[in-house]
Amino acid sequence: MTPIPQSDEKKLLVGKINGFFGIKGWVKIFSYTEPRKNILSYEPWYIINNGNYEILEITDGREQSKTIVAHIKGIDNRDLSINLIGQDLYINQDQLPKLDDGKHYWYELVGFKVINQNQTNLGVVDYLVDTGSNNVIVTKGEKEHWIPYIEPFLLSIDKDNKEILVDWDEDF
């Protein structure tokens, strides 16, 4: 379980180019979206090139076995696609659908203070992870806490004060 790197105020990290596919410039994509093929529904993608965001125009994409593959406009051979391996892929945050009240995207919770019912500070949300059985909030503070992101452990999220109240012992 690798934590997902964080994004900035306007862009959201959604994946990474992790290989090339074939000889016509297609690339393999490791998607952070759920389900992973959702990355193909967001356009355009951006990469960081020399400290600035650069648009990647996707001309085609699909699930290929257990991975996602895509063709990027202007990348028409393996030599060009190799140069993109390792690039993080971003979208504009405003491309995401609006959620109902009380629902949150994971990236929105990063940096929130996490306290338990005794008002003990358990740190701040560093990242969230899907363990397979349930989602987990990982906090950083005096020590790291892995708190299940499910009821009955998650009591409330106060978006205005950037605070999450949990039913969790500080010694866990």
C-alpha cells in the first residue's frame, strides 16, 4: 500500500505513467481513481514539465487486462513514450463531480486535525488508503495512527474547522 502523493490547490493527482505499451507511443497508466478506469473520463490531463503544468491531450484510452493504457496526441512511437515514464498525471479539481452534503473526496481531508472523544490530538491526516477490507485514515503526529474510515470509528467531519472526531484510543 503506497500512499498517494498530494496535489496542489487547483490540480489533483490522479495517476502516473508507469510504462510504455506497444510501438505506437501508447503508455501504461497507474490510476489512483476508483474504479481505476475512471481516469479516462477526465480530460485534459496535466504533467509537470520544468516546474509548470503542461497539457496532455488523450486521443484514446482503454482498460488492457489489469492496467489502463492511453495514447497521447503527438506521442506516436516508443522512443517518445519512454520520455513520459514516471510522470505524475493531474486534472483540474473542478473536473470532479459535486458530491452530496456530508460526502468528501479523500484529498479534501488531508491536513485535517484528528481528535478523539477525549479531545486528544491524534495528529493530522497525512493520507487515506484502501486496505481491501476498508478505507483507513493515516495520521501523522507524535505517532502514526491508522484509523478505519468507517462507522463506528468515524464520528464526525467538521469541514469548516478542518477537524475529524473519531472513536479511537491514542495508544492504538
